[in-house]
Amino acid sequence: MSKEKVVHARSGWPVLVLDILLYLVSVPVIVRAAGREDGWLALQAGLVLAAAILASIGFFIVNPNQAAVLLLFGDYRGSVKSNGFWWANPFLKKTKISLRVRNHESAKLKVNDKAGNPIEIAAIVVWKVVDTFEAQFEVDNYLDYVKVQSESAVRHLASAYAYDGDETEVTLRGATDEVSHRLQVELQERLGRAGAEVIETRLSHLAYAPEIAGAMLRRQQASAVVAARTKIVEGAVGMVELALTGLRKTGLVELDEERKAAMVSNLLVVLCSEHAAEPVINTGTLYP
């Protein structure tokens, strides 16, 4: 549960005017007291000057999309999220935390996918701090925490999916939206402890490791060739069936089973061949 407490600091402008007046009053009095050798007057003016110096320490500026965490001798007093020029107790420690949206790109990680193949993977994480208390006090360094947990989540994601597979399988290469969503959900669970909100995640690099890239490329090419030839054969069979049906309906020619087989064989050769067919014209009888 978040323990962040948003507080509103005192405007710094009225205090700044008062602080300037204290400087203007105390410094001349100290000079005059030193000339007169009036120790009591010098002590009073010195106390006023010390108060002015102490008050100056209390000024701080909060820029847009920034917060200041206030800590008094180890006691968390709240977070100022309103931008402006403010003044608070000079003894408060004021730690600035950026609330801007940030990008973190993980390094290229070499891991094994679900099938055991070595792959290279990297991701971009878009995030921002939403809870200043958790970012400041729940983890040692929230920037390092985001970096380490992002790489850990990417490694875990890579081992949960295969790089490639058939159309029914969720893979790293084929289902990028689903994979990115799962990475975002897992990262939010991890980074939520540091007060961070994960806005978006995307894979920025995905490839087989160099030592198997050539073999996997040949396998992909072979799979593509097989799939293409399968489509060609399916289409050729349909065209042959259409041709035989058309000849039978129109009655242009009557073919016995042997001639049908020869015609089917010739049509499949023509339709499935990778090269253009060279026709041979028969000028003799139908049945030589």
C-alpha cells in the first residue's frame, strides 16, 4: 500500500521579501556595532543575520512534472508535487524526483527460448514514477531497480515463448502484441514496488543468435518452399478437376481411364513446374 502523502508548502515569495529585509537590517547594524564596539548590539544583529541565512536554506523550486520529498531527521513529512517557488522548514531535507515519462532500452540479451534455441532479444520500457514514497524509500535506487528488473523480465519472457512456430502457437515473432502485453503486465508487478507505472513495452530487437542464424534461416526458407509448393499443388489439383469436369459436361471428347491419367499427369507437370512448359503438338491420330 502506498504511503505517499502530498503536502503543500508555503509560497516562497513573501518569505523571500522578509528574508531580504532581514539581510538589509542586520548587515548595516553589525557594521555600526563593530565601529562602536557595542557587543550586545552586534550579538543581536548577528542573530538576525543567522536567522536570515537559515531562512534562505528553506527555499526550493519544484519544476513541472517534478516532486520534492521532504524528510525531517529521518521522518517522512510528505511530498510537494505542485510546481513553483516554495519555502519549508530549513531543517527539512528536500530530495527531487522526476515524474516525467522515461524510456529504458534493455541491452541485447542472449537467452534460450522455450524450444531451447539461443536468441538475442531486447525491449523498450516506457515508464514514470507515480508514488514518490515508494520510489525513494522502498528500493535502494529506483533507476537501477527499473534497469535490473526490466532485463530480468525480458529474460523470463524469452524463455516462456518459442521464437517461431506454426500459426496456432503464440511465438515471439508472430504474436508481438500479445508478447508485449504480457511483458508490460509482468513488469508492472515488479516495478510497482518502486512506485513506477509501466506505460508501454515493445520488443526492440529479436533475432536468432549468430551461431544458429544461418541454419534457422535455411529452415525457414525450406518451410516457406514447402508451404508454397503445397499451395501450388492444391491449386493444380483444383484446376485439373475443373478441366475434367468441364470436358465431361460439354462432351467435347471422351477419355478412358488411361487417357485421363495421362492428361492429369501432363496438367500437373505443367501447373506445378517451376519453369515454363514447352508444348509438343501431336499432328498424328488421336490414338497412335
